[in-house]
Amino acid sequence: QFFFLHIPKTAGTTMVLILARLFRWKKKLSYYTPMGRKNYAKHTSEYKNKFPISFGHIPFNVNESIPRGIEYFTFLRKPREHLLSAYKHVKSGKNHGVHKLVNVAEYSLKDFLKSGVARNSDNLSVRFLSGQFEKPYLQINEEDLQLAIKNFDTHFSIFGITEYFDE
């Protein structure tokens, strides 16, 4: 089974479109909302095992109970570009949860980072790879980083770098 851990703002949407085309006639598990993340976590291994691919904004969680194993993959992005992309997305995306707050307050990038209105600005790759997505803003620490590195080294044999997507 393939699992695409889609870290927001890393060209994942483009990758999902490619995966949808590649797995056109196959069942797929796809979760992108906070409720979706909770629902994914509640599914049994037997249920998840029915799907050849799963993807979404779902933080890493070892799924060793799936009999055939899982091939995890993701995209990583340079931290500076990742932050700027998240900030621009919140500022311009009318469907983003904090869009109105950020635009009404006319937050600068510095204000945006200080405020903590979007966890996307606080070590998002570490949050996703360590499975510590729900930690409070600015609470990601060295232990989380080491867990993210361990998970990445142990479970991800395939990854891409956003800046080299076309290659």
C-alpha cells in the first residue's frame, strides 16, 4: 500500500492529481480536513488495507498492522519558501480558516509568525513527520525533530523536494 503524507504547501496537490490519474480505477483513501484526520485515525487496519493508496494532510503514524506493509512517501520544501508559501496562501485564500483574521488585521509576515494563528508557520514538516501535529504553537522541540528524522529515515524510502518537482 502507498501512503502519500501530504505536507501542506509542498506541491502535494499536484502530486495528488498525478496519483488520482495513476490510480484512476482503484479505491483511494483521501483526507484533508481536521475531521478527516480524526476519521482516518479511527479506521481499522482491515479497512485501510482495502485501499492501494491513501493520502492527505494526515500526520505520520506507523501503520505496521497493515499486513502488506506501507510504502510512505512525501515532499519536503526549503523552510523559508515553505513559510512564505503558507503566509501567501492564508493571505489570498478566501477558504482558509484564518484568512479573514489575517486580512482584516493586515498582518505583516512578522505579525503572522508571532500570532500563531496558523500552525503552518511553526515547523510544519516536523509536525507531520513526527506525528506531533496537535502540539501548541511554538512547542515543537528538539525531541520532536529527532523523532521526525527517525520516522523519515526508517519509513520513507521515497521523497521529493518541492523545488525540484519537475525533475
